Amino acid sequence: SSDLGSRAAGGSGALARTPPRARAVERMSPPAIEELLNGDGRYDAASVTVLEAYLTEQLKKATYDLDANLAILKLYLLYPVEAKVDIMEAILLKALLAFPAADFSMCMYQIPEKYHTGLGEVVRLAQQLEMAKFKAFWKMAAEAEMLEQVAGWRESVRCFIAGVVEKTYRSIPSDVLLELLNVEGPELEKLAKQRGWSKSKEDKNVLIVNTETFESKRKQLKPKEPVHMTLDQYRTLCTAANGQA
């Protein structure tokens, strides 16, 4: 199989060896949203409509604001009558694209279990990515119409997969990469250039995706400065040594 589950995941998820970061990138909310989130409006039912509209903007413009999206889920907990499964799904889709950050898990914790069944499709997509089952992900994604509402989702997923590949392999056949990334030849060439991948000199059908060697990873140890002892320190040391003899 060309999936990385067995190699990158060690049987427990592709991200198991890498502690998840709290956030994928530093995000800045628009001034009006920032003011709402930092004030009493964060817990006001009237803010639901504003934050939902902001989520729609994120979907269309390929922007992302985890704090604002978590605020929506918190408001749904406070005002259950306002809860909408399609909005929860959209929030999870945006969080899914933030892998390897832990955003998806953070959002799921805010969603009552009674809604989980209705969110099964997005949860299964996330599981395929987390377990590095990329072939299965692309097959499932091809039938997931909900993804089409998210601008730039393919680029985000490919960026995540490329990162996993770089951590897992030093070199990898191009045809395997085409399958993992679900791209055609020209797209792979463009991505390879962006990420600094190069063709192997021994085999032009193999790409070098990680040029780090063991030696380059070793920390450069600085030689210790010589220790200059005063006469009193030397006498104290000798006295202590003689006392133990």
C-alpha cells in the first residue's frame, strides 16, 4: 500500500510521534470580531449570527480563525436552540485542514455527543488523515460534497501530506507521491519546486524529499571553557579529597 499508516503512524496514527501544536498558524481576527470575542458579546446569543457569517467568510476566502469558531461552539452549548449541525460540520472541516495542529480535537470536545452521528463523514475524513491513510482519504473526499464549500481544501491537505512524507522518507518514488498527493505530473513538479525536493541522481523517477542527515541533525557541542580555580578553591578541594581518603 502507498499509504503511510504503517510506517509513519506506528499503528497509532500518523501524528502520534509528533506532539500536536495548539494552532497551525497565528491568526488575527478582524477588529469587529476581536472586539466581540474579547468582550461580553462572546457569551451573548446575539453574537451567533455574526460569528456564523464570519465562518462563511472563512470558507469562501480560505482564511481561518479557530478562536472565533470555538466561540460558536461554546455559544451552542450555552444556547442549544441555536445549534446547527451544518455549521458544526463546517467548523470541523476548517479544523481538519489545520492538521497537524490539534484544532480538530479541540472542536470535537465542544460538540455534544448527540451530534456526533450527524458529523460522521467529516470525522471519518479526519481519521484517514490522522492515520496517514491518504489513498482512502482521497477516495472518500471525492464523494464528500461538503468539501466543495471550503476554498483551498486540496492545497491544505496536500501541504499536510507533504509534511508527513518529509518526516517519514528521505526519498520516495514519484509515482507513489502522485498517488499520495492525488496530483498529476505538472502539479507534482510545481509542489516539488515549492518544497525544495529534487530528483535523485541515481534514479530520475525518485524524489529526494528530505536532505537532512544524521550528522546535520547533531547539535554542535561547544567546547567547555577551562575552569580557573583560585588558590583558596584549590586548597578547599584538596582538603576535601584528603578527608575522604
